[in-house]
Amino acid sequence: MEIDAKATFRLRLDQLFVELDQAMNLARGATQTVTLDQQPIGRLSRMDALQNQAKAKAQLARRAQSRTRILHAVDRLKTGAFGYCLKCRDQISFKRLNLDPAVPKCISCARR
């Protein structure tokens, strides 16, 4: 892979990382404990709040996983393994890397 392409992917990975960190910081408030409301009319709103909290926690977990994928991709860039499938060691297509620079596997191995 050319040096210019690696620099471009590194920049994109850094941008994705910053965006994820910002989104995670904003979402942390939605995962706070839901307070108990004993009012009969408050039960439905508490159920909604609990559902929203569960969604926020799941989204936070997905973002943390994406963040880890980005960090691993940056490590692969540093070691020269970026752009190669972790499973079969074949080169990952440029189009696939353009779509998601943190992708760890080629399309063939990802389908298996």
C-alpha cells in the first residue's frame, strides 16, 4: 500500500475515533440509573425511560467495540499489517477499506 493511502486511512481512522469518543461522552448521561416514580401515571414513563436506558447502553457497547476496532487498525498501520486480512493474510480490497478503514478481514473471510 502506498504511503499516501496509508496517511489518508490514518487520518480517517483518527477522525472516526474522535467522533466516537464525542458520541460516547454525550451518550453516557442516558445510561444513568432511572429513578423510581411511585405515581400511577409515572409507571409508563419509567418503563419508557428503562427502555431508553437499555438502548443507550447497547449503543454505548457498540461504540466501544467500534473504538477498539479503530485502535487495532491503527496498530496494524504502525506494524505494516494494515490492508491485509487477519485470517487468510490476503490483501483487503481498496474499495472495502474505503468503506470501513477499520475492517479486519477480506470479504471472503468475513462471509465465513
